[in-house]
Amino acid sequence: MKEIARAFTKELLVRLGEDEGLIQAVLGPRQVGKTTGVKQVMLESGAASLYVSADELIAPQPEWLMSQWQKALLLPVRSIFVIDEIQRVANWQETLKLLWDNRNKNRLRVVVLGSSSFEIQQGLKESLAGRYEIIPVRHWNYDESQQMGVSFERYLVQGGYPGSYRFVQSPMRWQAYVREAILENVINKDIFRLRPLSKPALFRQFVEIIRAYPCQEISYNKLLGQLQDKGNIDLIKNYLFLLECAFLYKGLEKYSRKEHLKKGSSPKILPLCPALCTYVGSLKDWTEPENRGRLFETMVGAQLAKLPGRLYYWREKNDEVDFVYEADKTFAIEVKSGRKRKSGGLSVFVKKHPHAVPVFIDTDNYVQFEKDSERFLELMS
């Protein structure tokens, strides 16, 4: 498989070269190239380095992390020490804080990697405040995938996980790979570890349900009604939270100037790459206009979700706006995807919220939007 240098590697290389550098936390989904990219940086830096991983260890304890740290201290000054899947180490937060605070000045450049956003970020905030920076790594976008020979139409239906691209011309094999080598791995190693669930089969059923609603608003009660067991809305919200922690799906809130209306709204299900919609069923079905439109909206939404602001949707009666992105400015974004629906929602929204900037994204301007989404939006205003 062709090796591509992802954008985050440039930023990481710069930060590792700084004096008085902080711990660099590289966070993102499994199987999107975090480890590969960090190893590329280790080679390109020219510094001595040590890479260790807790991924396959059985219940690794703090002593393991301490012993690996001692090995790193034997390397020359300003060496790079990389700890992969650090969240699997018991009490890793306090142990890393102790080791970091007691190190010799500029002795090591430390990088930690993880695939569970909540577990890692909570640990950083609680124990390592002021000692770290986060470098997010997301699913592969179209531009990166194109460098591996994946066409726009292929990406639209099967994009996101580079390891699966070797199988794109064999749909059943591709689906089996995404389902078994990626999703099952995430569910077992990240989600079930983070929050042991009393009914794991029910959670898997929930994943299959929301997979069928890409970029669609669906009420918590409707989701609850489709589960083949008793539950409550808090259970559904917890399941969505766990999926977001694992970088799989987000439940977008409805845009409102009133915070309590946001929290009480039905979620709009946003898969964070197209492959998370299509790993079950016939891929041909996803080329039909309605489904294809949902996939293109997923591409746009997943790209917007990478930005630092907050992402919503908006709907009142029959009027809707696909995405509302709020940062320094508010952008009301309509995705021209080709699926049939009533128009006019964007005009209604802008009339209600005159400060909002209307934006249209279609297949003609998508590449420009993806290349630099923040600049694209700024140009629209």
C-alpha cells in the first residue's frame, strides 16, 4: 500500500523541534494512520527514538510505563519517546505526570497516541493540565484517498479507512474488512473497555440502527422503539456518547439561540466517514440519488466536524438547513446533493438569523471546500 504523509505529521515535526516542548497527544480513530504518521516523523526528525505500545498487553500496569520511560532515558538528550494506546495503562495519567515532572529539562520529547477521545482527554485535563497539546487525526478525506487511486465515486461510497482501499473492488470483502477488522476492534478495545455494558448485543444493535440514518434527524423515542429490549432515553444518549468517543458517529443538536432547546432536540446522526454508512447491505443501493445524496452530505458534515467550532443542524416544520457551523461567525450550509426535498429552508433561516452567512456546497466546489474549509467559509462571507 502506498504510504502517504498526512497533514498532522508536519505539525508534529515542528512541535517536537521546539525548546521547552509539551507532551504531544495524537488522538483519532483506529486505522487512519496515527501510528504510521508518528513513525514517519520519528524517521524524518533524525533524532534517536523509542516506540512502545500498550495495545496488545493484558492489563498493563504503571510499572510497565515506568520501565519503558527508563529505557527512553538511556537515549541521547532530546530523543523522541512514543507511547501508543496509552489509555490501556492503569493510572496512566498520574504516572505520566510524575515521570514528566521529574524528568531532566528537555530530556525527552514525548508523544502519546490514543483511540478513545473521552478517556484520553479527561486524563489529560485532570492530571496533565498545562503539560500537553492535542493533535487531532481524523478519517481520510477525499484528497488523501485520491493519492491512493481512489476515485470520487469510490470515496463517496467506501471512503475513510485507508487499509480497506485494497478491497474496494470486491464489495463483500471490503464490507467484511470494515465490519470485522475495524468496527469490531473499536467496539471491543475502546468502547467496551471505556464503559463495560450490561447488554453488549443491544449496543451492537443500536450501531446497526443509526448506521441506517446517515445525516437524518431521528428522535430518541424512535431510536428507543427500534431496540429489541427495554431501555430509556438516557441509555440512547449514553450509546451516542460512546460512539462519539470512539470517533465513529456524532449526534448533532438542533441549532437554537436558547441552550435548553439545543439539549432537548432530536439528534441528527452524522457518520464521520462514508464507510460507516455502507459496510452492510448492497453498495449498489447507495448509488441511487437519495442514498448518494445522504453520502455526499455525510462527506460535507464529516469535514465540518473537523473544524474547531460547533456544528449543528436546523429545522422548523418543513424548513431545514443541513448544517449550521458556529465559530467566529455563523454559517448556514446547504448541501446540494441531488436528493429530492423542499427548498427554501436556507432563506427562512437567514431571515430569522440575519447574522448568519449562507453557504452552498456541491460536487463542483467540494474539492476546494475540503482543501481548506476555514478559508472556503471565510471567502463566502
